[in-house]
Amino acid sequence: MNGRLTYLRIGRRLARICGLCLLAGGRMAVIVLTARRPVRARRLTAELVRLIERLGGAFIKAGQIMATRVDLVGPTVAGGLNRLHDEVAPMTAAEAAGTVRRALGPLPGEIADALAHPPVASGSVASVYRVRLTGRTVALKVRRPGVEEAIGADLAIMGVLARAVTRVPALRRVPVAEITEQIGRCLVGQLDFAAEAGSLRRMKELLAEMPEVRVPAVVPELCGDGVIAMEFVDGLAHASIGRLPARVREEEVAVLVRAVYHLLFSGGFVHVDLHQGNTYFRPDGTVVLLDAGFTYTLGAEAARSFTGFFGGMIEGDGEGCADILHATVRGATSSAAIDEFRTAVADLVKRNTGARVRDFNLSVFCVELFDIQRRCGLFAEPEFIFPMLCLLSLEGLVKEHHPTMDFQIEAAPYVMESLLAEPPDEQRSIALP
């Protein structure tokens, strides 16, 4: 085990988690028993948000993901969790200055002055400060001290739980530990600001042909361990999409969906963190993507398989989708289970092809797909969890602001482009509606 992450620290972290949950549970019980119905949900939500904020680490990230699904958790809970995107209690000025000093050396006056003031945003991993330099303004993202240990301990606990789950007979073949490990690596990657700077550059390059999407440029001379600097984008407002006229909202949601599909199908680049602290909608029709910390690049084979599966969804080729999933399965099982798997996947795909967002629920689709895999003992490529998480968070936004969108057809040009880019002997045909 990493020397910095000892069993003692994991034990302390687990004790803190249990203690905070017990305290919050007690307060919630009192609220349920004493609060009047009109205010009960609001007070319970406030208690939940307070608990998640105090737990920190990976719990805040989970809360941010939950907040994107107002259709699943309801407007009261989603509204309360929204503050976890960029309004988490910030680190102290001394902590921020210490991190930047270790990364960049002695602080210039402009940076020292910026760090002495409250940040413009504060999330689970870092706080962001506005720094006015001569001739330009930059956003300085500073990593929270101690966040590595907290997330590392959370992931170690999750790993133990994942391995325990695989001992349950019904879940023995489920790749829970593998999925947990991959998500864990992705979360740990958020702490590597050098890697995030590289991901931000790549995202900007991939979206260069979409002028309606803006990704800030990295300022390399002000980047270091625990510090990343980028150009400051003015005019951004919290929950900005709600302030736009309905027509503009729909147009900009469509822009974001196309950008995500372009990243996913053209570059195998998955943005898993599409919450309102990272995505902004402006009155001029542009969409701003600020963060590239929680991202994942699919392997070539996984990207090819996911693109083929999505293409099959678009044209209603259930049998083709089943074949693609089965080709990624590890291990062997009976021919009867394979036949059941193919039939069930084909039926699931055909039932959901062509549905508009308001009539299609990706979370239900994923649950059904997982249940088919569990029932047949056949589990597809674990990397698929990342595009699924990305699309789940995106679907929540689309359901709220553009429910008539055909989520699948919007992907068609990007799926076609990706399939045509494959070598001729690996291409599969797709008939677009």
C-alpha cells in the first residue's frame, strides 16, 4: 500500500464517514418527526448537502452527478445539490497561497492579492481564483490540501466493498471491482493537474471546428503541481441556462449535445463531469466548457465497439447491438445463455430505438441492460461505464430543457463519421433514418 495512504488513515476516514452519517441520520430523523410537510423536504435536502460537503472527497463528486438528474432525484434535491458544483466551502487563503507557492515559487503581487480574496468558484477538488495580470486575466485553479488522502481513502474503501460484492453468488461474475478500479483511476486523475492541462488542450483541439463552443486556453507558465492556469472567461453566471429564452436554451443544449458526441465518437474522449459548474450557456449562443479533470479516453477497441453499438441503436439493429456486446464479453458460458442474451438485448434495443428524450430513460435502459447481463452471466466491456455516465448526466439536462430532442439521431452524423474513418475491412453499414 502507498506509504502516504496507511491503514490507519483509511480507518480514520471510515470512522469519520460513519460518525458524520450517524449524526446526520439523527438530525434527519428529528426533521422527519418535527418539521411540517411544506418545509420538510427542503430541510432534509439541506441536511443531505451539509453531510456531503463535510464528507468531502469522492462524496462531493457523487453529489454533483446526482444534481444533474433532476428527473430522478426531484427539483428540491437537485436544487440543493447544485451548490456542490462551485459553491463548496473554500480552502483558507493561507492554504491556497501555500499550494501555489510550492508549485510556482515566490508569489507575484497580483497572484498573492487574488489568493487573499474569496475564489470565484469552489468545488470538490479545487478552488478557482481570478488573477488580474498586466494585459490579461487568468483563472487560477488551486488544488485543495489533503484532498488526495481523502479521495484515496474513499477509493480504498470502495475497493474493499467492491471485492466483497463479488463474493455474492448472483454477482460473482459482475466486473464490479474492475469498474470501481477504472472509475477510481479517473477520479485520481482529477488530482493530476498536469494531466488535466493536457486534457484541456486536447478537448480544445477536438472542438476547434465548432466555433459555438468555447474552451479556455491553458496558460502553461502558471501551471505546476496542484495549480493550473487558463484564460479567464468573462460573463459566466451560475445556472445560466435558466435565464435564457426557451428557443435559445434548446439551441444551446443541442450545441452541447453535438459537442459531446463529437468528442466521444471522433476522439474517444469522454467528459464525465458535465454539471453546471463546468458548463455555461451564454446569451450570444455559445457554450463554454471550463474543466477537463474528470475525463476518460476510451481504448481503440472499446471506442469502436461503443460507436458500433450506438449506431445499431440509431437504426434499430438489435441483433447487431447484441453481437457487438457479446464480442466484448470476457469468459465463457452456455450456448443457451448466449441465445437468451442476444434475444433480450435485441428486444431492448428495438423497444428504445427512435424515442425522443421525453420518452426515453437512459437510466432505465442501463438498468435493464445490466439485468440482462447479470441474468445471463455475460458482462460487456467495463469501459462502457464512462460514456454511459457522460450520457446519463447529459440526458438530465436535455430532459429539462429540450425534451423533444431525438437524442439518438443527433448522434448519427458523428457515428457515421467515426465508422467511415475505420479501415474498410472493419466498417459496418448503417442506414440512417
